[in-house]
Amino acid sequence: MASDMTGVHDLESAKTSQPPVRPTNFLVKVRDNLTFHAKWAEVNGAMGDLGTYIPIILALSLARDLDLGTTLVFTGVYNIVTGLLYGVPMPVQPMKSIAAVAISNKSFGVPEIMAAGIITSGVALVLGVTGLMELAYWLIPLSVVRGIQLAQGLNFAMTAVKYIRKEQDLGKGKSTGQRPWTGLDGLILAIVACCFIVLVNGAGKEIQRQNQHERNEQQSEDETHNEANLNPTVRRSKKFLEKLADAIPSAVIVFLLGLILAVIRKPSAVKELRAGPETIRVVHISRHAWRDGFIKGAIPQLPLTLLNSVIAVCKLSKDLFPEKQVRATSVSVTVGLMNLIGCWFGAMPCCHGAGGLAGQYKFGGRSGGCVAALGALKLVLGLVLGGSMLRVLVEFPVGLLGVLLLFAGVELAMAARDMSTKQEAFVMLVVTSVSLVGSSAALGFLCGMVAHGLIELRKFVLK
């Protein structure tokens, strides 16, 4: 009897010592991925990628008659699905290289844009399904990825400064002259918006990395010690100001201000809004469009999609959200699937991007609910107002879009600060320099891989 009772006790203790089984129900996962960590911060984070999204979509709508309503509907669905799947503020951005070719080349119209997107996405899907993308993720050195991120971040920041300093003709992709200091889209407005965001958000939240753990612990101890020596009144005031800053949705305020100024600049635009979605049509892609789309659009876009939109975004996601599993295979597959559907109906080819993730993180995005909320807004606008939204958005102050893009670019570039050795920094800067000067992520990647290989060979020979 005693042995039986002992066995029962052992069984009970074994049960209690086992870790609790986490629920695997799909609806529970959806709830967890879409749950806001902080309401205003998540809404604010949703605005962090608009500095990239709006100018490109506007430019293509004005210059190449891209269907804005269809693009809003499909990208809204992409955002919602992406937030549901990953549980992080994974962005949905236009494919920038394809957009640049379309804006600069009058013969590169909607059929060519869609052909380029379908081909690029098809390659990404094949690499994801076969597992080759995951292999590339593990083989490419971090220093090379950081070089791509730094180049993309600096490119965003330089474009943002151009938007702020000079007036833009987005339809032609050109600057038209110095921006005036005053006015509803003047330099003073942009500078005030920049200062406002810095005051509210500062340099952003620190990214917790393993190689920074000890430094962060020491910094935390120093901050705790300093707070203990503060006067209680001062301490309470400091905590109140910190909470107040966290509660102010700076990017939302800047975006809403831009919408208000757009209406003031052209009040008649509101009367031109039309209710109801656009008619979605299948795009006819000729043999000539397939050829031009492949040569002029897909070939330059592929390196940027595979390196920045898949590999770099997965590396950055691991830095920002180490508890989340965002695999290169999955990201590659979602990039492929969403365009293999949407591009046939005229939606702008899209991908994920490290810059958008950095921008949304900068402004407070911490969950999939952040991008899902943005997607819901796009979907509603696309269904309710369709392409007539263009009449208002075209009046949006470009200087304010530049401000949002500036902070997204700086946040992405700051991801490169974890290069701890001179060798890593050397390879990273080689990639960055070649990518920026040569305007080619593929060339920068190739030079970085060669530099990394030669350094490793030198180390092996000199052992």
C-alpha cells in the first residue's frame, strides 16, 4: 500500500513539475498576434511607414495611372494577413526599384509593372518553398546584411531630406526648386514637425541584443541609483513626463495635420471624393510587357527583394523581437503569394522591408495589430472612396512625408551599430558605399561577400 501511495505521489509531483502546455488553437494565436501592447503607441507605429508608401503610390498613380483604389484594397488585405501571421509590425511596401523604373520610363506602364512584380514574386516563392532562402539567410554574414540595411536607411534619410528641402513633382520623380520657408508645405512646418517628434520619441527605444546585455544591465543599475537620489517630487514629475510622452501619438498627429492641410490647400478636393469601390479588372499583359517587365523591372528588383525584403527584414525582426520566430522561408513565401494574386488585378507589387519595420518600431509598433489596423484603414478607404482619394492625397504636404521617412531611415541605419569588430565594420561599410554610389544592392552585396571572403582567407593563411 505504501509503495502504491508513493507511486501516486510521484505521479502527481511529476504532473505538477511538467511545464504548462501552451494552447495551440489558431484563434488564440490570432488573438495574441493582433493584440495591441499599448493602444496609442501601436496606432502611432502604424503611421511609421507612410513616408515610403504614400509618395511611391502617389507618383505611380499620377505618372502611370496606377489604380489607387485597387492598390489600397489589396495592400490593406496584405497588411491584415501579415499582422495575423507574424505578430510583429511587418510592413507592406511598394517594390521600390520597379517603381523607380516606371516613374523614369514612360514606356514602362501598368502591364510592365505587373509583369515585373509577378516574375520577382515567382522567384521569391520558389526560393521560399524549396528552402533555399533559409539557406541563404544562414550563409550570408551579418556584416553584409548590416551593410544593406545601412545603405537602405541612408538612402531613405537622404530622400527624406530632399523631400523636406525641395519641392517635388512626384508624378515625374523630380525636384522642382527650393521649398519656401513659409506656407502650408514650407520648411518651417517640416522643421517644427521634426523637433516635435524628437521631443516626444527621443532616439527611440533601445534594441535589446545579446551582446549588449551586460551594458544594458549596468545602465539599468545606474539609472536606478540616480532615480533613488532624486527628490520624490522630481521623481514623480519625471515619471509623469515619461508617461505623457509615451501617450502622445506623434506620427498620428503629424499625419492628421497633413490631411487637414491638404484639405485647406484645396477645399474642392473633398467635393470630388466619390463613394464606392473601383471596378477591379484583370490586367492584360502582352508578350512585350513580359519581356520589358523582366529585363527592366524584375532583374534590378530581385536583389533588393531577396536581400532587404526577406533576409534583412528577418535579421532586424530577430533583433527587435527575439521572442518571435520570423523565418526567411515564410517571409519569402508571403512576398510571392501576395503579388501572384494582386498583380493580376493591377495592385502595385509589394514586399516587406527592413525600413518599414524600423519605422513602425520607431513610432511604437510592437505587434501584428499595428499593421493590421493600418490594413483595415487602407481597406475601408479603398472600398468606400476608391481612387478618388488621390484628389486629397495629392495635396498632402510632401515635407511632412519627408519627416516620417527621415525617422524611418535613421532607425533602420542605426541597426548597423552592433558591428563590434573592425573587420565587421569594414565589410559593412564596403557594402554600404558600393550600394549607395553604384545604386545597386546587388553590386554592394557582391563586393561585401568578396571582401568578407578575402578577410577570412587572410586570417586562415596567417594562422
